[in-house]
Amino acid sequence: MAARAPSEIYAIQAYSKKLNKVKQELDEDALTRKQHTTDVRQAKMKAESLASRLNAQKHKGATDWTARYPLQPYRPSGIIRASQIISGSN
């Protein structure tokens, strides 16, 4: 029996207050092995790693990147339903 797809996964992000920008990283595990980040500890570790790398390279001139790992609905088709739209930025 095939494993059931998760209903919610964590997005791996870093946020810069100075730039007011969010940088999201595609999860390598999800792309290669179809194993999405569903564990909060793993999501935190990946997001902190992303923020650390962006700070080290002074991405876009900012060194205040902080880890973010919001829980979001899993949409394998990429379709956003009207009920899921919170703001016009989606």
C-alpha cells in the first residue's frame, strides 16, 4: 500500500526585516525522494541552515536573515482554492 501524502507540510524560509523580504528554499528531500518536511524539528533545522547561509553570504546586502518555517497546506498540483487565499500576495 502506498504511503499517504501529508495534508500539511512546513515551508523552509528565511526573513530579512531590513529588506522586508522572504526567501523560500525548495526542499531537496521533497524533490528527490518525495519526502516532505512534516516534522517541526527538521523544519526548524533546515530553516536555520538557510538563514545562516544567507547571512554568511550577505545575500542582497542583509545580515539579519532569520529562520521561518510556517505550516502550510500540501498542494501537489499547485492549485490554490479560493478558501485558502488569505491575502492578495498568494
